[in-house]
Amino acid sequence: MPYDEDGDAIDLAVGVIVELHGDEPALHDRAVGRPGAFARLEAVIAKLRAAGRLPALACEASIRADNLDALPRIVGVAKRLGAERCTFIAPVTEAAQMAPLDATIPAVREALTRCRELDIDGHVRHQPACLLGGDAEALEATRDASDPPAFACLFASRCELSERCAGLPTAYIHRFGWEPHRLQPVLRDSPWPRDDGSPEAFAAWLALLGPAASRVTAVELDRLAARYRVDLGRGRSLVLELTPRTQDRPALARSRSFDIRYTKATGLGGPGLARVVETIAAAIVARDDGSLDLDPRRVLPPLPPA
Ligand code: SF4
């Protein structure tokens, strides 16, 4: 059984994916934190090739603040190693490694151009679709929410591309902001699949509240939240808000798919308010069978520390 530069067994039946973060040893070794890693990688690939046992080879390069200039040259190294595919992956949690979009996008697009020149299948992850221009087809789907981290975009509910683009990693937003002046949403003229405007879709969201549904005067639904305006009569009202379920963000209650909160309580207070919202929350917890969901990839980032 052959092994890669980390000592992990290589499954030759399915091909090999290797990390390649630099076009020369110092850059790659620094990125992986192991002196000599670049040389060992080359040696393993050469050994497999010499033995006639090199299966399909793919390279994954992180898009780091310190390797942007090198990305097109990394494609050249990938070609020399025999790679058929190259994927450029922006970091999603490691803020120190991140570079702003005005630096990463030109570098990534140049690297994708280089892929085409060298007949390598080029892909990119975690960059905004709206900034990739003719390279948007190379964008791979962001992993789903069961695999944190989270993503967000100010334009998510209005952008036609947001079915395939999750927006910006929230760690990026903390460091560089929402970039509203840079993003270029393609204005949506078709409904979001979970809000197709049909009476059935609306009824399902309403039924979640049980008896309190008869008190709902309006429902707003977007990718981030479902909001119900609840009129309890005699000038008493509140807005109930459901967002994708998390483990760690404050919530009044959590159902199978949602965190439950309320806002804008009017004419209610103290025990009366608690009784109303707890009754509605209990109804939602009892009825939420997981069949309704919001877009779980997207959560609003928590406020940065003061
Ligand atoms: S505007 Fe936002 S959702 Fe639309 S493509 Fe750009 S980053 Fe993605």
C-alpha cells in the first residue's frame, strides 16, 4: 500500500487528491506547517508514476494571503505532477489567512485561465459567484450547514445566483465587512424554491403554529428567517421569528429545524407575554417534523466583540 507525504495510505482505486499550496518548497511547507512536505509530495508522486501506479491525480490549493501571486504557477506544478484537476479553496474560518476579495478574485481567475491553457479541470470554492464573471461555472457548491462554518450575504434574498452561491464566510465578514460595494447581485425574478407563492407552501408554514395560526396577520419568508406577525387582540401583538437551528445562539426554544425567538411585543409584558410565547413555541416544537427548513448554510454572523 503506498502512502502520501503525511504517511496516510493512498487508495489507488479512487485516485489521489493532494494539497498543493505553493509553487516552491518554502511556500508549501509553511502553509502545511511541515518542513520537507513539498519534497516528500514530489517523491511520492514520482515513485507511484515510476511504478506505473499513479491513478487520477487532483490538487487542492488554498487561496491564502501569502500565495495569491503563486496560484497560476501552482497550476504549472500541478501539471508537472500529472494532475487532471485543480481546486482553489478560500479559507472559511482562518481569518489570519484571508485576503480581501479585490486581491483574491483576480488571482483565482488568472489561475483558472492557466488551468484552461494547460488542459486541467479548474474549480473554485467559497468565492462569490457574482465576481467570477465567465469563471462562475467553476464554482463548486459550498458544503451544507451540518458542516459549519456559516456563510451570509446581504443580497441573498434578492440575488438569482444565491441558489448556488452561499455568499461570504462569516469569519471573512468579521474581518473585511459585508463588501456591499463590491458584490454584484443578479436581481432575482423567480421565487425562492421554499417560497413559491403557492397556497400549500404558505399553509404549511402557517400550520406550524397550531391554534395560534388563526392570529397570524402576515408571514414573511426569506432565506434567513420566517417571521409571523401575531395579533392577539386589544392592541396586543408580537412578531415571532424562526431561524435555522443552531446549537449555540440564544433562542427562546429550539424545534427540530428552527431557533425560535420573538420581537416587537406590544401591549404584552411579564407573565402574560411569557405564557403566550411559550405556548406558541411549544406548538412549533410539537409540529416541526423537519419537513420545512430555511437555507441552513446561511446564518447572520454574531456581532464582533466590543
Ligand atoms: S450577491 Fe451574494 S449571493 Fe449573489 S452571487 Fe454575490 S455573494 Fe453570492
